Amino acid sequence: MSLILALESSCDDTCAAVLDDRDGGLRANVISSQGVHDRFGGVVPEIASRQHLELVNLVVAQALQDAGATLADIELIAATRGPGLVGALLVGFATAKALAAARELPFAAVDHIQGHVAANFIANAFEPPFVCLIASGGHTLLTVVREHEGFEVLGRTLDDAAGEAFDKGARMLGLGYPGGAALERLAAGGDPRSHAFPQGGARPGLGVGGQSFARSLDFSFAGLKTALLYRVRELSEAQLRERAADLAAAYQDAIVQRLLERAERALEETGLDRLAVGGGVAANGELRRRLGALGATVHVPERVLCTDNAAMIASAARFAPHLPYPEYLALDVYATGERPS
């Protein structure tokens, strides 16, 4: 057995997983959600970092126990390098490097977005080439994946991420944080045709890096979020309570429609007929239900592999560069933007 131990700590979930490098089979996947940020309406970076410090060794021990393994059985250690909250990333990344250095094991530094793509590779479930839609609280982008390692960005959000739009919409409707799942539950009792939200679009024909497409593959959710805000402001508290389910259903429908529309365009532009989805928004039931209407072969990981987890980092590590000891000791994390060398 050739086992990979991976850590993920880019936001507020402290995660560890063990995966078999030979077949991509998952042996353990531990996710400890901090659950202390609700009162603040969002993740507080300092609190997240401290919580990671308290939890990281516990989740590693639990993952090894669940896998029926010890550190002596691990042959590669991996961790998320970025993007994410710097303090949170440092906890998982430094812990993983220390574990690797203690036994002079090779180490894989994994990009968080690559992890969401690689969630589709677990147990060799879906193989390139394919278009991949990544939609989460911090990221929304369309990529084309031609190999197991790396991807080409076709389009990305010009403002808010889809998951951020869900969370902020939920807050406007008085649902608290995190709001995506709560908004979905509320929307289940509403009429998506009750409110006509504007169909926001990005600049026609302009793609990432100046790529020329017949129609833009970029996203925009800021206008949609503003439209909901104006609708809410027009209503009294009693009217909002009465219409909240309809507003939630129409708002969710608008977000899902934009994701599906751009994904369909990407399939047309690339000539591919295979679509994978990743990121926390991929756990949304309405999106999962409507993906089947695209007329493509679609793969969506199980919900626990869509939200932040270390299994996806271990999966990406199978195909990432394996740095020998001590080359990785000087590596640092990154918050946003381009990956450093």
C-alpha cells in the first residue's frame, strides 16, 4: 500500500485525509468544521487560525486511525499551499512540512483550486479531458482540464463568487451564516418565477487573458446581489417574511442559471462533451438536479467532496510534483493571485 497523507486548512475547516496512491482510493477523510464564526456573519481569520492550531493534530490522528495506518505507513505528505486565508493556510502547511521533514518524506504543495478539480479523480472516477466548473465561496471559474495536473482558465467571476452571492443573499433574507444551505432549504418552498432578477453578463467576446470567444465565459454576480438588496429594502418586515421563500427561490434560480449557461457555453467553445463540477456550490441540490439537462456527460463528486476537504488535496497530490527533503522546507503559502515559484 502506497499512502498519501494530506492536510487542508485554507479557510475554517480543519481537514486531513489518507488516500492510496495506486488507485486513488480514499481510506480516510476527516473534516472538522469550526462552527464558531456564525455569530460574526463570516469567517474571522484570526479565530480560524487559532482553531486550526487546536484541531490540526487531532484530525491527523483521526485520519490515520480511520485509515488503519500510522505515520510509518505514509510515503507522501501533501498540504494546501493557497489560495486562502494566510494564517489558516500556515497552520496546515507548516504541520504537513514538519511531519514530512521528521521522516524525510517527499512533500507535495497543492493549489486549492487544483484540489477541487482533482476531487473528480478520486477512485479514478472521471478522467480528462473535460470542462470543469469550480464554484465556491471564494472562487468561481470555468477551466478546461486536459491532463491530471494543471488546468486552463476559460472564464472567471469579475466580482463576487457564486458561494459568496449565496451567503450574502441569505444574510439579506435573515438566514445567518453560512447561508448557502439555509437559502436552498428556504427556496424549496418558494416559486422561482415569482421575481425576475436581471440576467447579468460579462463583456461579450472577452475571455481570461484576452482569449477570443464567441460569447464571454466570465461571470458576474454583483448586480444580482444588489437587485436582491433593493427588493428586500422595498418590503416591510412582515412582507419580507411572507415573500422570503419566493425571493430565495428566484435568487437561487438566477445563480444556478448563470452557472449552467456559462458551463454550456464552455462545452460549445471547447468542443468537449464532458463536464465536471467542484467547489462548495456543487453541493447545491438545484444545481445538481439541473446539470443533467446540459446534454453532456456530467460528473459531480459526492457532497462531502465538494466543500473544503483534504481528500481532494490528496487526490491532486498524486499528480503534483513530489519534492524531496529538504527542498520544500523554504516553501511558503500564498493568499491569492498567481502561484509563486
